Amino acid sequence: MSAGDAVSYLGLLARALISEGWTVHPRYDRDPALLHVRCPSLPMVGESVLVEAGEGGVPWFVGSTGDRLTPCHDLPGAVATIGARLTPHALAEAIERLACPARRDAPPRFPVRCLQTRQTRLRRHDG
């Protein structure tokens, strides 16, 4: 698979993630090209995604740990899988903010859309 194909798939994933409230930082200048995905409220926690050819040459999104997330043609599944990995960290931050009186009045920085989308996507894949 060419570097241009990987960048194209990562660009599609970036647009899908942005529309769901995630923050993305493309690193297409690297080899292999990467897409860093973060929750806006926790910029220090994230997932790096790259593209690798799988069995039969089918391109797959691959996470930071090296495990395959979804085939590149399954953008909703990729968004749901990445959300499932990052949402627990974001929820913990939101709960901490609510539990701390000094932070309680601060507006939430976690996009609620991320949770709603994750739940919707998981229901679609489970059904």
C-alpha cells in the first residue's frame, strides 16, 4: 500500500472523528503516517492510528498498541472503537471535575457527543 493511500484513509478517519467531537493531529510527515486522536478535555491521553495492509491486502486502521481496529472501509466502526478506548479516560476526568468543588462551576470540556456517538455506534454493531 502506498503512503498516499494511507494518508487518504487517515484523512477520511480524521474528518469522521472531528465531526464526533474528537481532536485530531495528523502526522503525515512521518513514515508511517499517523493520526493522533485525543479528547479535548484530556489532551495528554490519546490514540495514535496508522494504516497497514491486512490479509489479502485489505487496509486496516491499527492502534497505538499494534492491534487492528477495523478495516479502513468501516469508518463508523473505527470511530466507535477509538471512542471506546478514549471515553473511559474522559469520563474519569468529567467525574473528577464534578467531585471537586473548585472545578464544579467550570464548563465541561468533554464533548457529550463523543459519548452519545459511542453508544449509538456500539448499538449498531451489536445489533
